[in-house]
Amino acid sequence: MRLSIVFLLVLVTAYCQFDSCEGFDVQQTLAKIREVLEKGFGNKFKKFFHGITKFFKEINGKFVIDGTPLVITFFADDCEMKITGKRGLFEVKCPADVTEIITQTKRHCEKSSQISAVQCATKMVLEEIEKNIEIGKISGF
């Protein structure tokens, strides 16, 4: 499973080489990241997650943060259901790994649905990139 993430990242890494990303402003990228974090992801994930059958399948994909050179890749593993004696009958854990391929920022999150896990990890990736731009770790693309 983790091997497929590495394979996906190798395939997508060539998507945006530094030559083709020149001309993107770091401050514009920072503003767009803040906008996405404030307004949410909208319909970015709808094409990947639809129907209950997806709940039990691995899903991967990629999308661009509009107005930036940032390309987000994700891998949502199939959900694990456990029978519990607590609050409810079932506990559902859906893990997701998200990577931004230019900065190689990676995060992992587990939630009760795949889409929530991907959104959680994506938010963490964007927050990390935002922090790194603000402190000067990322100064250009």
C-alpha cells in the first residue's frame, strides 16, 4: 500500500518542474492558501469520492490549488471498521496520506470517512506550507 504512494509520487513529480513553475509569486501563493483554508475546498474532492462502494476501496488522485504552482496528491486507504462496546456499535477509521509534490510536504490523518481524512491531511499540508512561507523556509518556486 505505501509502495503505491511512492509510485504515485514518482509518476507525478514531473508534473511541475521548476522551469515551468517560474513566474509564480510566493505572496500570491500564500494568499491563495489562506483563501482555501478560510473558504474550504469546495467541490475539489467530489469527483474522487462518490458512492458507498468507495468507502471500501483505496482512492488516490491529484489536484492543483488554483492560482498557485502547488499540486496536491493524496492516497485514501480503505476504511477499517471495528465492533466496539462503546457509544456506538462500530468505529470507523479511514487513513489518508497527502503530499504537495513541489515542496514535498507530507501529512497523514485518520477520520471516520475517506473524504474527511483527505481534507484533514490537505489542510495540515497547506498550513505547514503557509507557516514555511511566513518564516522564510520557502522563498520561491
